[in-house]
Amino acid sequence: MADFYDTVRRRRMVRNYTEEPVDPEALERILAAARRAPSAGFSQGQAMVVVTGANGRRQIARLAGEDEYVAMGMEPWISRAPVHVIVCVSRKIYFDRYSEPDKKGEPNRDEDWPVPYWWVDSGATMMLVLLAAVAEGLAAGFLGSHRMPELKHAFGIPDHMDPIGIVTIGHAAPDRRSRSLDRGWKSDDQVIHRERW
């Protein structure tokens, strides 16, 4: 396994994959790592739908707008990735958990939550999938879809669960560098504030 800081440095959003399959044992380790993500009150409201079948991957690609990417000259990287992980979260599970006696409260309204921690925790799950893939010597990328209701329906995701997006996993193939990277990294003093802003 790679050193953690090296893994963080090597992590990037990959937009093309070879056809080489992902070792099932490596995939299980990635999913086990993602299960270690934090959750407020140990609510464990995060869930993942793992899609490896070609038909399911093509369906995700269509719902995520792969045709538009290909029309811009990019590879059909979404459908090509051998593994898709749809990361989901349930606001209801958090509300139910915080209604239990040991939490001594009933935050059953959005205004009871100064931060919607279900989104924070699902982001942590997503990041662990990305980092674990790199630690396994694989590549990964995150993408969203503007057609989440269709994605939920297509993969039988329960009404109370909301997909936050899809992580693609596979072996990296040459891809086009994102134009967003031309912006460069912000300086440390723009991002890190010590003691106070």
C-alpha cells in the first residue's frame, strides 16, 4: 500500500480508463475503507450502489451526459470505467437517529441542523472511495448527474436515499488534462488561516 500522503498527492480526477478489469478483492478493500467514513451520531446514513455490469455502466453514462463529453472530443470514459460507485445518503436516517433517546432531542426540522451533516458525511465517503482506489494502484474520478431522479429509479435506490454522484474506478488510460487546472493551486495563505482569519 502506498503511503497516505503520497496517495493524497497522487489523487486526481481521471477521465479515461483502460478495459482492464478491477480485481474484485481490491474493490472489496475500497468499499470497506469507504465504510469507515464518519457519520454524525454514528447515524451511518451513507450507502453505495456498486455497478460493474456493462449495461448499468452505459445507463449511468447516458444519465451523466457522456454523449456530450464525447461530442467535445473526450473519450467515453464513464461507460468505459469498469466500476461505478453511486454514493448515496439519507437525511431521514440522520433525523431518525437524532430522535433516539441517547441524543435527547428531536431535530426533525432542517433549521435544527446548523450544518446538514449528511452531505458532509457522504462527501467523506466519496473521498475515501477516491483515496482507497489510488492506494490500490487504481484511478478514480467523481461525476455528477442532473438526472438524479432517473438514476434513483434505474438502480432501485429507495425514496429516502439521495445519490450525491458517481465515482468511476479503473486503470488509468491517457486522458485530457482538465482546463480547470490552469487556474493553479491557491497559495497557502489564501486557504490556511492560523488562530483566526
